[in-house]
Amino acid sequence: MQEKETIIDGIRQVFHVAGRGPVCVAHAGGPGLDWRYLRSPGLEDHFTMVYLSPVGTGASGAVTDFHLATYVRFLAGLIEELGEDQVHLLGHSHGGFVAQQYALAHQDRLAGLILYSTSPYAGPEFWTEGMSRLAAYPARHPDVPEAAEVPAAFQRALAAPDDETISRELAAALPVYFADFWSRREELEPFRAAIRMSKEPATAPDPVVFDVRERLGELKVPTVIVAGRHDFLCAPGWTALLADGIPGAEMRWLENSGHFGHVEQPAEFTEAVLTLR
């Protein structure tokens, strides 16, 4: 794994490179999640993976405007820096919002698009539905006392005063993001323990509701949509809108995953992404 950096608009942009094959740039979610959670050794066997450390996270610099357009600008700057005629682009969760906006503006630079556990819309209905599933989570696991604390931990993460607190509270809430964390706890606990989030990007409000549903038909890039059947936030109904709206897009469901299919079903996740190869 090589750590590299470039300067975009006077701000340090760090990225990490591993693997071999065609270049695939991976944009993490959150916003504010440290890039390491998204690392996929399976993909590194087939792609030269470029893991972007978004501004405001890790060793990358901070900005004053943590808005979607800012992330798109820094992504575009990094892709230019790589010097490739075309790259594959993978966007997870909020990173999928960034990837969609980038693709709509620069699809000539893309050899393929991987939209992973994301949605073409994140407005009031999206959040209301997700919070309803969050509130119902403890009832799904009545025999697990810790499950009862998940909704409160999620809310505490939203109000956290610093990076340490938001990382700790997100880790406490993380089981809701999996299909069944508790039956695989020993296996998944290291991932949960390693999760890191930066407060400033995570709590900076974007004044514009994300909604590209009416523009999906403009995308002509080979696209695969990868999603877990049990994702509480980017639920199947929202994700399916991508497959319905993007011409020729391939929809690949991970039947035993939630939001982190690359961890829950790594082999199936890799196979799904390789639909583009």
C-alpha cells in the first residue's frame, strides 16, 4: 500500500494505492468516514485501487465548505492528477452521491461506474424511512441487550463534539448497518473497533437535497449497482431506482449483507464489481 498526495485548490489531498490492473478510484462514505473501512483486498487482485481520503478525514486537509460539490471537485482533481484517460469509479454510500454527480459531469473520463450501497436521492422521505428502521432495530434482536442501545448511540453520534466521541458512538451504533451483526460478532468486531469518523464533515449540513433521479437517464457509462438486501439506510427500494434509471445498468444484490457487503460477503462483492470487466 502506497500513500501519496497531491495539492488541489491549495489543499492537501491524500490517497492510497494498492493492487494491479485497471485503475479504480474508491470514494468513501459518511461523509467523514476514514477511507480504511472501504479497503477491499478482493478488488486489489483485479484493479489498481486508489482509495481517496476525502478532505477533512485522515491526513487530507480540511476545507470550509463540506458540501457535495466540494467532494466532487476534489475527486475530479485527483482523477486529473492520476493521468489516466479513463478510470473506474466506486462510490460507497455518501461517496455514491459524489460518484453520481461526478459521472454526470465527467462521464467521458469513466470506463465504469460502481454505485455501492447508495441512492439517487437523499431527502426527507429517505431519512424518515431510515430512521424508522433504526428505531425498529431493537425489536429485531430482543435477546441482545446491546441492541436496545443502538438507536440512542446513533443519535449521540450526530451530536458528538469531537472525532473521538463520534467514532466511539458510531461504533456502538454500527450493528444496525449489518444484516446480522450479533450472529457474526466475533468475526465483525475488529471492523467495528477500527471504524473512525471525523466530526466536521459528518456534521456539516449540505444545504441542497441530493436528488438526481431525473438525470439518471443521461448516464451512458457501464454501471453496476451493488447493494445489500438488509441495508437499513440505503434500502432496496431506493437502490433499485438506480438500476431502473441508468440505461443498461446491472443490479447485483448481496442477499446476506447490509451496508457493508464488502465485509459481510467479500467474495460475492468482488464478483459483483467484476461484472464491469
